[in-house]
Amino acid sequence: MTITKNIAKELIYKTSGKIFNAIFVKKNGELREMTCRLGVTKHLKGGERAYNPSDYDLVCVFDMQAEGYRSINLNTLQTLTIGGNQYSIL
């Protein structure tokens, strides 16, 4: 199924902490596949971000393999897999 980046963003936020996969192009041009989830607070150290991620079409997630926080750029998101359903992003 093909969806827009706005629908992809909604689907990501509706996962409510469930694990999902995302394939996107990193800032350096490399293709990245990431297994991630929202709502992980265990590794937070406090403080505030210097920017609002949604202003830059970014979604902050917890990377399950790297065990760290990462950002997904919705503008370069290519594929999203949630609950066994795979979505291609326009």
C-alpha cells in the first residue's frame, strides 16, 4: 500500500510503543533499515532538545539494535512496516 508522509507519521505515532521497521535514506545518503519503537524513556538523561523535531519532519524513536535514540526523516522515509503491514511512502 502506498501512503503519504503525513499518513506515515500518523501511523508511527499510533504504534503506541509497539515495535516497527522503517527504511529511509540517512543524511549521508546511505540506506538504513531500523527496528524501532516510540515511548522508551529508560535511557533519557534529562534536559531539553534545542529544536522541535516536527519542525524538520523528524520523528524521534528508540533504535532497538543500537539501543539508542535516533531520528527518522519523514522526507526520506521509503518503507514502513507496522504489525505485518508494509507501506511505501510517496
